[in-house]
Amino acid sequence: MSIRDHFRDKRRVVIKIGSSSLVHRETGKLNLPKIEILTREVSDIRNQGRDVVVVSSGAISVGRAALGIGTLHSLKEKQACAAVGQVRLMMIYQKFFAEYGQTTAQILLTKQTMLDEESRTNARNTFEQLFSLGVIPIVNENDTVETYDIRFGDNDRLSAIVTALINADLLILLSDIDGLYSDDPKVNPDAGFISEVEFLDERMKSMAKATAGSAYGTGGMATKLAAAEIASAAGADMVIANAEDFRMIHRVLEGEDLGTVFHAHPHEYQLMDFLERI
Ligand code: GLU
């Protein structure tokens, strides 16, 4: 029996969407039909009776496009863009999710909140309460108040921390890459696709360092593998898949051989250990 055959039984799923999968490459503005398909897919996961969380990037790119800012020069400019973009993003999510009869919530996390035990416990309790009310939480980093020194910086690792915090059993990272290759496919045409990673070893991690992030998001393959390490230790399988067509979400959950799957290897760990490494 393949690991993917168990995906049908996953009870709590975290889906991370990269900025590049939400906006048009040419303008940086929201790709509405794509977001509509995403919300339909996620709504259906909820309708199947599973708990689902969306970790969505895009605040900064959406704010930048709304304000007509080309290149961001300073932290405060970035943070202002995030403040403008986050509400725009939520407005669209809320509209589309409402059309499918779903209630959404916004949870903006900071690394500082996760480091503090009481805040962490409160955040966990809030998630649990929202699940019991049937709500779909939409998470992002609170980019507007973060500092350079203490921040997640990328939503790949943030989504893995959320997975660990709420004991989810599957994390799906969706971006503009198909999954893990043996080398950078943009540079090496002979790079082979890896559809399953049972154990993440040092060789794979060093391979990943060679691949760069996309034009919009902040994470490349290295942050995705760091996410896999956290999710695996926390007892969740993880899939990296291409978000070209969000209809693949239900196909992943049905166990189709899409993207790269990383096996869970739950072990004793402290969330603090991971947080300190970010
Ligand atoms: N939090 C950032 C945003 O919403 C994105 C971080 C990332 O790209 O991973 O713009």
C-alpha cells in the first residue's frame, strides 16, 4: 500500500499557497479564476468533514500592485504594502468562500507569538475553537509588525509550524514548482523528478540549496525541505505540488501520484527547537 493511499483518511489538512500561484505574473494582480477554484476545492475538503487551514502568501505582492509600487526599497514600504494587501486578499477569500457557504477567519501570526508559551497555547486554542465551529482559518505572517531579526520570513516554514501547532496530519505546499528534482531542472535537462522521499538526507538538502525562489514568493526548495523536516517530526506527511491548476488539490487527497511526498517520522521534539532555527 502506498503512502498516498492514506491521504483519503487525513483528518486535518494545512494547504500553503505561494504568492506566485495567486497573482498574474505580468501585473502582480490577483488571478481571480484561480482563487475561485482554490476556494471551491478547499470548501469541498471542509464539506467532506475534514478540518482545513489555508496558509496564504500574497499580502505584499497584492499591496504592491494596488499601490503601483515597482521595487520595494525599505522595510516600512514592504510593511505598508502588506497592510494594504492583506485586507484585499482577505476580502476576496471571504467573498469566494462565502459563495460556497463557508465561514473564514484571519489568523496573523508572528514568530514572537509562537516563541511565547502562553500566546502559543492561546493560538492553538483559537484554532481548535474555530475548527469546532466549522470555520476555515486563513493564516499569514503578520508582516506589518514583524522585524527583520525576529520573523519567519517565508510561509513554507510558517505553514509547517502551524501544522505542528495544530497536529495536522497532512501539509500540502503549493507553488510554481512540480516538486523535488535531483538537480535544478532549469539548468540541468537531465534532472530527474523525485516523487517520494522516505528519509530526507543531507545530500537532498544540499541539492535544494542550489535552486532559487520564484519572482514573487520568498521560499525556494531549501525552505520547503526545512518545512518537510518540521512537518515530518510533528507527524504529518507533506506534499509539494504545482499549483498551476488548483483542481489537483482533491486529486492529491484521493491519492494520485502528483508532486513529491515526504513521509512523516514522528518523534519527540520541541516546537521551540524548530523556532529557534528559523
Ligand atoms: N507573508 C508574505 C506575504 O504575504 C509572504 C511570505 C512568502 O512569500 O513566503 O506577502
